[in-house]
Amino acid sequence: MANTKELRTQIGSIKNTQKITSAMEMVAASKMRKAQDRMARGRPYSDHIRAVIGHVANASAEYRHKFMMEREISRVGYIIVTTDRGLCGGLNVNLLKRAVMDIKTWTDQDIEVDLCLIGNKATQFFRSYGGNVAAASSHTSEEPAMSDLIGSIKVMLDAFEEGRVDKIFLANNVFVNTMTQQPTIRQLVPLLPDDESDHRYPWDYIYEPEAKVLMDGLIERFIESQVYQAVVENGACEQAAKMIAMKNATDNAGDLIDELSLVMNNVRQAAITQELAEIVGGAAAV
């Protein structure tokens, strides 16, 4: 059994760790609020443009963009959004596990997969796991900028336009609430029709200028906005998961300190009892 000095040193070390995890919890809480504000500002635009594009994909359109056309699948692409740093519980693990399972459904059909990785954790994972990485970006978790993402997104969109990829999926964590982050994979290209629209009365918008000019720009902006919003939401998920993980670490450190304190008191009491017994025994011997 450890002596009192060793236990006191161990308790001091755990208390120092507890201070660090407590500080990290407060930092993550502050960053989470900023990330939530950023996410909330982007959601109305993202949701509205998704509704417009979804309706256009379902309408009797006068112009059909390449990104709206289904074709036979021989190769698919995945844009996978993770964090740059760890210490956020199972956030990245759950998403990557879901992505690997989804990718396996295609590889089992002998369909090849291209990867666009956003975040260091995805890059590190697929470096060891394997896969055809077509593009990668990092350092976008806390304050993402569209300029940091456009290059990687364009690689995948160009691959689709040139016929090298026939479907593109977007995998990221969706912020439900502080306690819940949902790993989600959805089809990004070809564009899916709006399920809420009435299929019995299809209609199209009136375009000014012509449909081709407007749709070419709008659809590209739409796809970029969806990836950007995914990165922003993933950032909010990261801070929420990190806050919960650090809170759990702080609480566990407190429990461990209590247990070791009890052990130390027992050891000290046993030592005192032994000393008293030795004194009494010595006195009796005299």
C-alpha cells in the first residue's frame, strides 16, 4: 500500500489536472456560445436556399443543370467534416465510424470512393485507414472562412462535372443541443427534390437573367453554403462535446481525489494506531 507522502503527491497532481480541465470546460463553454451564434446566423440562409434549390430540382425546369441530373454510378465522393483537435469525447469517432460504414456499402459493390477531408482528425484517420483522398483542408474548426473551403469543394464539384464522380455525399455532425450531436450523412449532388413540395402541380420560377446564367451561379453557391454550414455546425458540436468531456473529467478527478483522500486518511490512521501500539508495548515491557 502507498504511504501518506505518495498519496499526498498523487492527490496534488490530480488537483492540478482538475484545475486544467475546469478551465478548459469554461473556455469551451465560451467558444460554444460564439459558435452557436455563428451557426444560428447561417441557418436561415442555408435552409431557405436549400428549399429553393429543392423545389427547382422537383420543378418542370426550363434548364437542367448537371448537378440536378442522376446518372449511372461508377464512383462516389464524400466530403467528411471533422474537428482539428481532440479532447471532444466520441464526436469524431462516431462520425468516422458512420462514414466508414456508409463507404463500405459502396466498396462492397465494387464502386470506388473519393474523399474530401475537412479537419485534421479526418486526415489522420484516413492516412492510417486508407482511401483515395482527393482534397484536404484543416484549421477551419473555430472560425471557418469560405475561402479556406472553396478549393477542396471545387475539386469535388469539378470531378462531378467531368464525370469522374457520379454522387457526392456530405458527412458532418449536426448540432441538436448541448448534450446531443448527431453524425449525419446526406446526398449533396445530384440535388434532391424537395419532399415537402406538391408533386401534383409542378411549376418553375421566372428567371432574370436567363435560367442558365442564374442557375449555374446559384447552385454552386448553394453547395458551397451547405458545406460551410456543415463546418460551422461541426464547430459548435466540437465545443459542446469538449465542454461535456471536460466537465466529466473534472467530476471524475473530484471523485478520485475523494477516494484517495479516504485511503490516505486510513493509512495515516493505521500508522498512528501502530505507533500507539508500539508505545504501549514498549511501556509494558519496561
